[in-house]
Amino acid sequence: MIIMKFLGNVLATIVGIFVFTMLFFFGILFIGAVFGGEEDTVVVKENSVIELDLSEIQYDYAGKFSDPWVTLFSNKTEIGLTDLIAAINAAKIDENIKGISILNNYSSIGMAQSKAVRDALEDFKKSGKFVMAYSNSYSQQEYYLNSVANTVYLNPVGDMEFKGLSSDLLFFKDFQDKTGIKMEVIRHGKYKSAVEPFLENKMSDANREQINALLNSIWNSITIDIAKSRNISVQKLNEIANGLLARTPEMAKAQKLVDVVAYEDVYHNAIKKLLNVDAKEEYESVSITDYTQNYITSSIITDAVDEIAIIYAQGDIESGEGDVNIIGEGAMRRSIIEARNNEDVKAIVLRIDSPGGNALTSDLIWREIELAKKVKPVVVSMGNYAASGGYYIACNANTIFAENNTITGSIGVFGILPNFSGLSTKMGIHSEQVNTHQNAGNYNPFAPIDEKFKAVTLEGIEKVYSTFVSHVAKGRKMTFAQVDALAQGRVWTGSDALKLGLVDKIGGLGDAIKEAARMSKTSNYSTKNYPEFEKDFDEFLENFPFAKTKENFIKEEIGEENYKLMEQIKRVQNYKGVQARMPFEITIH
């Protein structure tokens, strides 16, 4: 009894210390957040250069939350790419900003996002201000962005990757046969190859055809932009890629892909010269994140009453509330309804960056778009992806914009059911089921799939596919047969989708906003970002601070590529319900 009382006192003491520590910790954070903000304000000085570092940028929209505690403890420096582009546009007329420096920029943004930043930099140059670029090493994607600069520098002992695009796919059929772990696949669409790795040991002709067309279309849009900036023909760029003729700094300069081969100090001295700063002094600079934060917090006050609502749909489509990187029906439907009912909102722009996901959620969002379209114009702007479910929620808009290198289409559906009957038999584990009715039992992953169950499930898949195609046909003013011929799960680039009638125009978010304003007959307007996520503080704490530590620890131990593969397998395991999802996990090198 004495021992139990002692242990109880010890436990109470430990709990008390833990609670005190947590209260103290969050108390310090609260005080810092409330009283420490002013010290972080950055003053943009005269004759300054913006340092363009995109390493901390991932999403178009950084998100906002209804719970003030979540907002308070969120990373205040986190900004969206659209905020950053708006800041670049503001810098064009900012007298304190003389140029932009892209220095050893390594980012994780997609190709369409890179295109959007590149276009903003091209427009910035029209002001007569400079854009300079330097890197110790250029990957193809980074070079695509950096090639917009007036002068491109490369480290003398660096290298350049300019060799064309490739994509690798893994196949698991033999692995399934050897282990007894099988993924039961039910699909519609010969191109719906998200499930192909579980069915074959090699790529199908249909899948190879679409990936080849996709890569060539993306490469073509990349080389057209580079050719314009560098004054080199597309034909010459292809010759350089085929022969690896720019693999060293000297070769890259000889092929006119870079202008200067030099160390970083030479680059900075060149900027000083442009700014008329003495070589012995440091020039004034401001990071793009700080400049964008300043722009956001001191944004121009407007007397415009009219608003254009920008609703961001980014990430996988799943059930539930959603988040910055998850499209959930909760936040999306609430945002569309609010924008639809707000008389000040004259039009809606739906910005989509999604490979798709849950078919039911996609349909629920589609329905809200259909209702909103009856009240005011709805314009879609496609980012890196608007495929499968991402295209589902786009197809009924009044006008659809895509970038040339947007990945879209993928009109098809599938279902995956993991089956362990082969493995369990090998391990000596057997399963039996007792039912009151013939079809009462649920799917049993430890027994071979029942053919009748499979037939009923396929019936559901076919119904979703038929609904999907019908929605597209109605939205795009095409026949069912016309859409079906373009569908079957095949993906297209934005430029190809334009020719096929799946999108209306090539352009970015800014173009979509202008079109929305034109359609709603307003010229004096402001924009308002959605959604606002209803995430409470307890949910926020689930990812703070230990989840990030765990993620970084795993990446460090197994490597970035292995971590991505692990996450891919984890996502497949979590697929629930019929999926309107892009036909494959594509990584373009």
C-alpha cells in the first residue's frame, strides 16, 4: 500500500512537471508572438536587391485558419507562391528595388509554378531593372527558371544538367507473386495506369505512349521559353541536350546557355557595379520572403467594393475538412457557398493544383461549382496538376485556363483492394466467414476475392466513370462519345488539352482573374483568398513540434528518395472508396 501511494505521488509529480513545462513553453511562445513581432519588421532600404530564394515555398496558397490560436502559432514567415508573385509585381514599381538576384536557388515547386515565377520575372525586366542569376550547379528545372536572367553565371567547378526529360516507374507484380501480398485492382480506362505496377512487370504500350507524349510536350514548352530568353533556337537546344554539350561550365558557356563562368564574388561585384556601389562595400539586399511579408502586411488599400474570390484547391482530394495540402469537401464547399452568397463577390476563380483523389468528394465539390455558376462566373486556373479528380472539379467552369506544361485530363477511375490471402496461406493462417445472407460479408483481405463482389464493385466503378464523363461532356459542350475518346484515364499537357477542347485558354492565375473580372463586368476590384480551415488548436498540436522532427529524422536515415517511396506506398494503403486519381506517380528528371 505504501509503495502504491509512493508511485502515485511520483506519477503526480511527473504529470505536474510536464504540465508546467508545456504551459511555460507555450507561454513563452505566446509572449514572443504578441510582443516580439515588431522587431522582425524589415525595412526595405534604397538601392536594394531582392534575393530570390524559393526553397521555403511549396504551395500556391499558404492557408489561413479560423482558430486564432492556430494562426498565432503558425509559421508567420510562411507565404504562398501567389503572394510571392504579387510581391515581384509590386517590386517592379518600387523605387527602392533596383533588381533581383537568383543565387543558388533550389526549390521544390512544380513546372507550372516555375513558369509562373518565370513570367513574373520576365515582366519585372520590362521595367528596366535587372535580373541576375548565379549557381554552383544547375539542374534542368532550376536552369529553366534561371535562364530568364539578363546575365547567367555558373561556378567554374560546377556543372549543368541539360539532357531532356525522363521518368521512372516501378512494377510490383513479381514481388506480389513471391510474397503473396496482392493488390486487387478494379478500374475503367486503358490509360488508368496508377494500378499498372500491380498488374504487370513492364509498362504497357498505352502507358508508354501517354508518358512519351507528356514528356515531349513539357520539354517543348520548356525549350520554347529558354530559346526566347537565350536567343537560341529550339533545334539547337535539342542538339545540346542530345549530345550533353553543356555538361561543364566551359561547354555551357560555349553553347551560350550561360554568360559568365566565375566565382560568386565576381557575381556580387557585378551587381555592385550595376548599383553604383563601391567594390569594398556591401550592397543592400532583402530576401523575397521578407519582402513578400512586407507587401502582405502593408498591401495597398483600395476603395473597391467588388471582389474576386480565389479559392485554392491544392493537394490530394480526400473526405473531411481538408488542409493547406489536402482538398476536403468541408473547407471547399463552405468556401464556394460563402463566395456564392456574398454579393460583393462578383466572380470566383478556382485555382487547382491536384492529381485527384476521392471520387465522391470530387463530385460534392463539382456540385457546389455547378450551383455557384448559376449565380456568378466561375473561372478555373490550373497549376502543376489538375488531373482526374482535379479535372473533375474543373470541368464545369465557365472558362478553364492552364499553363502549357500543366498536367491535366486523366478522366478515369479505379479501386484498389489489398489482399493477403496468398501470404496468409504461406504462413499457415486461414480465414472463414459466416453470413446471414449471400452478400452480407464485407471484403475479406485474407480470402481470395469473390468474383461476385468484384463484379458489383466494377459496376460501381463504371457508374462513377459514366458520371465523370457525363459531367465533362456537359461542362465542355461535347458528346459522351467525344469525351470517352479523350478519357480512358489518359493524361495530357495543357497545350494538348487546349487543342482537344479540355481547356479554353493558356495562361496563369493572373490571366484567370482578369477573365473573371471581364466576365463579371467589373474593373475596380480586390481579391479575397479562400479557404479558411476550421482546424482547432488540438489538431494543430498533433503536428507540433515532434511530427516534423520525426519526418526529418526518417529522411536523414533512409534518404530523400526512399522517404518519398515510403510515402507513396503509405498513400496507396490509405486509398478508400473509388478513386478519381492521376494514373501514375510521375517524377520527371
